[in-house]
Amino acid sequence: MFSGNQQPGYAVGTGIIVDTNYRIVASVQTGGGLTPADQHEFRLTPGGETAMLTSYQTIPFDLSAPQYGNVTNQQGWLQQGVFQEVNVTTGEVLFEWFSSNHVDISDSRVAPHSSDVAGDGLTPHSAWDYFHINSIEKSAMSGNYLVSARHVNTIYYINATDESIIWRLSCPGFGASTTSNFNCQSFNFSSQHDARLQSENDTTTVISIFDNASNGPNVTAPQSSGMLISLDHNANTATLLSQTFAPIAGGILSDSQGNTQFLPNGNVFHGWGSVAAVSEHALDANGQWQDVLFANFTATNVDGTVMSYRAFSAEWQSTPAYTKPDVYSYAQNTTAANTVYVSWNGATTVASWNFYASDQIGDPFMSIGNTTKKGFETVWTADAYHPWILVEAVDSSFQSLRNSSFQPTFVPSQSMAGACNAAGCYVSEQRYVA
């Protein structure tokens, strides 16, 4: 996982490795004096000995030439994409690659000051992000690197020995496309994320991508989608093998973020990036994609307040090592029964909740009931009013997992009574002004 501080279009922080109980076992950082790691990629290689990290580095650059858009005839500033492979234990940098050494900035499809993340190139704090690296994967077959860069609409295959670009894949997009080694056969993509190797041999490489098809101002398709693409190295062609869309009317056009995950059972799973949703799709007996899951993180599909850079489907079991269940106990008055809300973020082994109560701190807590876990947050109503509440998480074998801290029951004052009912009180949307 990544932990850090968000900047416009990228972040600065550290790669964190946790165990199944969310205990930190290692942290990984870029080396060699490079700008700290960025959020776009932190990926362990098989075996976990090394990790891939991205970084966004600002450098002084002459942006006065016409092919660069005559940004300024004074000192200009460029933000280049960098990635490193780093030894997790020692921190040794095993490989690094700088986009400005290999990709001319005239290849960019995002002009300075053309979006809220492009930068204007005039100051170090607003450097032009011409490349925008967003995924890296190391080939298990060759040891080379597959790299996706959003602002040039291109996938690169990087030589792990001399850092050269072995091949590029891009399709007609926003104006003239960058030089591609493959001709796209009746399809295109742009502003893509999450390029992954699915299979490769000497003649054919199969990759998956999440095709955003939009960066906001520029659109190349009406819907974002997951793509499976075959690259023929003899014919120099790129063929779209399959494509999956969001299973809602009109689909989803996600102008940032997102990913495509091929599952072990052959299904494909999507996180829809700037739109707070996930979906899963399965092939039927006729080889057609059928939609088996669609879920929103929020009440609306597009509200701009909740996003997910990537989402994944996987078997996961955890009892968090350092946290307790969260509890809120409420009663409308001291003659009404408690309504208790309980959850434990990250815990997957909870099967039921036991509830205990006490009249005051120092008195023993007595059992007052139990209920099965119901989704992320379980709501339970007691048989009477209890001033103090404690909740115990229990697994499917009826073994105790952990207790909450003891919590006082919130009882609204008389002046709040009009804003409260049996379930709780309304949250004010206005500040009090004297």
C-alpha cells in the first residue's frame, strides 16, 4: 500500500508492506536522492524481494521551442516520470528510468495549463507534467518493464539492460499519435491506466489495460472500458481481443484512475477510478461477457467526492492487530432502549457481536444480548436503557476476537430533542453564529 500526501495529479510518500493483520513489516522508498515515491505504482515482484516505485521529478527545462508550444522564453520547468526497482530489505536501487532521457516532450498529448493536473511549466511548483507515468510491471519472462504513461497515451516496453524503449503501443487519439511499433486494428485507447502483461512469447504479447478514453477535456470513446490486446511482433499489429464496459445504461466515462484485473477463474474485475464503482464480468458458454457484479461506493455513480485509484477482488481474511471494534450507543431518553452501532474496519473474521452493559464505570459489565454481524455496520437494539456499553467481536467458532472500549450512551439534551428520534439525531449542516 502507499502512504503519503496528495499533490495535484500525484503524491509524495512511502510504500508500505503490511501482513494479513495490517502490521507494518517493511517500508520502501526511492533511492539515490530521487524525489520520494509517488502513489501511482508500488508493486512487489514475485517473491517480494524487490518493489517497483514511481516518482514525479521536477527539472529545469527549456520550453521556449515552437514544438513545445513556446511556453516561456525564460526558465521553464518540466515534471518527468521516473520509476525504480528497489531491494525491499536493503533499499538498493537495482534499476531506474527517467522519461525525459527517452521520450521527447513533443510526444505529450496534454499541453501546459490545459487541465488541473497538467501544470503550466512556469515554476517548480507548477511544472508541466508532460508524461504522467501511472503503472509499471516487470516481465517474468524477460525481466523487462511494461510502463503506462497517461499524458502521452502510450504503453512502453523498456529494456532492463540499457534502458532503451524496445517497443511502443499507441493508437490515434488526441491529434497526432506518438510513434507506435504497432498498427491498432480498428480500435483506440487514450489516457489509459494499469497496463499489465497477461502472456508473452517471442512472437506475441498479450496485455490488459484500463482505457479511460478521456482525460476530461479530450475524449476518444463514449465509455471507459477494460481491454485485452494482442501484439503481433511479426506483423506489427495490435488486435483487441476483448472489451468490457460498466453494466449500467450509458456505461461510465472515467476521466482519471481505474484498473482492469483478470481473475484466476477467468472473470475480469474493474475499479472505475474517478467514478466510485466496481464491476465484475464473466464469459458465458458462447464467449460473451456477462455482468455478474456492479456496486457503488456512494449513493450516486458520479459525485466527485469519492474515488478509487485501483480496486481489487481477492480472497482476504484478517483480524486487525492494533485496532478495536468501534461502537456508538444511543438512547432517545433514559427510559428508552439503547440503539447500538458497531463496526470493525478491516476485520473479516467477525461472525457475531456480544453486547454488555454497566450502570457506571467500576461496576461489572453484564451480558445483555447478541446478534449476528450484518454487513460493515451492525445495528442492534437493547431491551432497555443502559448507561455504559461494551461490545465483543466473536468468530464463527464462538471464539472471542476482541472487545471494544466501554462507551457511554449518548442521550440528547432537552434542547436537542426535536432533532432526534429513536434511531439517532440529525447532523447539523449549519454552524452556529452568535
